Amino acid sequence: MEMLPLARELFQRREAYQVLERLISDGRAGMCIFFIPGSSESTDGHCLCYSYRPTVCRLFGFAAWKNKRGIQEAAFCKRQKEWSPDLVATAEDAISKGLNPPDYTHFSIRFSALDNKLMPINRAIHLAVERYGLRVQMAEATVVGRDSQHGGIHGSQAAVSFGKAA
């Protein structure tokens, strides 16, 4: 659900079909298709859909979670720990001294109330693009059907193509 604004943007840019193809063919399991890693000397990377990134990305590197004992810990991924061990250590030290960053657990509970489907990011993007595309197709088919009833464009004359310009 949270990825629907991104899906809408992809359709408006006429990039949805290419993104779907890339999601299907890309072998970067686990890494978001919109994340472009930095060079081997740099830890910096960038996001190709920064304005439309979901909350998990907005919190990435700036959140914590509670471990099995209920103690808050910095939430860093494997790559962050490898690329920036000093930064990770500084954040972990700050949390142990009382810094209170956003809590992933709190956000995941709130999101599960909305959709109740936590999934890998590329799967969420794929599903949002498909869902939005289906809504676009249904809306276009409704308009075509209405026009054909009133002597306008006939259904056979209007191409409704998922993710592509007709």
C-alpha cells in the first residue's frame, strides 16, 4: 500500500513496464532496484526514487528495534556494518547512553494494521505497480466502454496496454 504513490509516479513517467521487466529479470535479491550503490571506495549510494521512498527507507540507518530482552539496539543492515563500522559503533554508543531514535517495531505494527503484509522491498514495488496498473486498465476500460455505448471509440479500437503508451 505504501508503494502506490511510487507506482503512480512510474505510470505517469511511462516507466512502469520497464520497472516490472527489471523486477522480474534482476537478480539483486534483497537490494532495492532503485538503490544505486556507491563506488568501492565510497559508502555513499543513492536512491532513484528518493521523493517516493517508503518509510522503511526513510528510517534506514536512523532507527532502532528492541531485542529479545527488550533492550533498544541500533537497526543497521549487514552492508552498513561492513561499510561504516565507525558510524555503527557511534550510533550504538549513543543509543546505549540514552539516545531515543525512531523504533522500527512501532512503525511495523502501525503498517501491519494498514496492510498486514510485510514483504521484501522489490516484491512490494512489484505488487504496487501491478495493482496500480490494474486500476489504470480498469479505469480505461470503463471509459472505453462508456464511449462505445455513446458512439465514441469502440473497445476494439482502444488499446489498453499495461505500463505502455497505447
